[in-house]
Amino acid sequence: MTELSLLLMAVIWGVNFSVVKYGTQVMEPLAYNALRLSLACAVLLAIATWRPGKRPIASDRWRLMALGVVGHSFYQILFIYGITRTRAGTAALVVAASPAAVALVARVCGHDRLSARATAGLAISIVGVFLVLGDSISANGPSHFVGDLLILGAVVCWAFFSNGLVAITQRVDALQVAAWTLVGGVGPIILVGTPQLLRVEWTDVTLLTWAAVFYSGVMAMVVASLLWYRGVHLIGPTRTSMFGNLQPLVAVVVAWLVLGEVPTMLQGAGAATVLGGLYLSRR
């Protein structure tokens, strides 16, 4: 049941790339992001309040909220504008390099030491990202490349955010960490998204658009995250991460079927290289 739930998690996250791509085509990006993050924050904070666990002290709450500005505010602004400028499948493949970025930052910050095998695997993953970026330039032009770079910037933000949480996660429940970082991140998103929210013609927002907000807010940011934390608790982070690596494959297939984004040979080579490098680094 745990592995089936993690498979569901990978599917939810993989589908989310196409859902966000659709949502930002019918609503301005920051307005859409403000709605989905606000919904996710309210649901996650309610669950964290109800569920018992090690709660953060006041100083930890402030630190978690500050980290949330990096891991949610900066990340989501770069991600949402990046995905509007590139293909959903390409964005998923770039995001798949997040473990490599996290490991590199961990090495620089002294949180972890990389073996020769892990270093080789991360290097291969980085080569895979460059293959994906090269395919994006050749197939879609420089405008999509800008979107890819924004997604890559979001990945860097996530790497620093993840490493900033290392000390706190040793003494605070993971669900509390997720909730309080989102509390810190949602405020700046609403602030910068207010002009776009004021321009929304609410009577013209369709039921399908609201469904997209619900899916990318509650399903992707709450349900899938809870499944992730449950997997880490029951079978450990390494095996859980291997299921997370399925999401770019799901994303590429769904974007092909739903958005008509036909995968290219170079994109496939890049995907295989990224995932192969991650697998090697986790051996």
C-alpha cells in the first residue's frame, strides 16, 4: 500500500505540470499562483494544527517562514513564469534535476559528503539537463530557453531552501515544517499577485479553471506532500525518492496527450541521462 500511494504521488505531481500550464493560460500567472498557494496553505495549516507532532518554538517558526520566502515565494514566482514560457514536459525534466542541485548545495554547505559514485551520477544528471535545454533552444527558440532558465532558477532556490531546513527537521515534525514554510511563502505571493487578482473577471472564471486551482493547490501541494512524508517515514528517503523520479516521465506523457507536446529524441535522451545519473548517485 505504501508503494502504491507513492506511485499515486508521482502521478499527481506529474499531472500537475500540465494543470499549471493550463491554469496560467486562462488566468494571469501570479493571480493563479496566489489562489492555489492560499488554498494549500489553509488546508495544510488546518491539518498541522489538528495533527499531533513536535511543534516549532517561536524562533523556529520565524526561521521556517523566512525559509518559506525562498522555497515558496521565490521558487513559485520563477516556476510559474517559467512554465508559461516553456513546455510542461521540459519544465518537468529540468525540475527532475532538483536532487542534484540539493546535493551540490549540501556539499558546499558541509551538510553532506559525496562519494565518487554520487559525484559521477550528479555530473551525468547535469549533462542531461543541458541536453534538455539544448533541445528546447533548437526546437522552440530562445523564448522557451528563457522559461527553462527561470525553472532552473526555481530549482536553485529549492536547493538552498532544502538545505536550510536540515537543522530544524531534526527537532520539528515534517508536517509542521511544511505548513509553516508555506505560511511564510504565501504572504509575498499574495502581495505581488494582488494587481493581477484585482484584474480577474471572477464571473468569467470557469469551473474547469477552479478545478485546476484545486488540483494544483490541494492535490499537488497537500495530498502528494503528505504521501511523500508518509513514504519517508515508512520506507525511508532513498526508496521514496526513487518514486519521486517517476514524475517527469508522467509529466512528459500527460503533456503529450493533453497539451499536444510531442516528445523529441533529444528530450528523451536528456530524460534518460537525468534519471540515470540520479539512479547512479543513489546506489
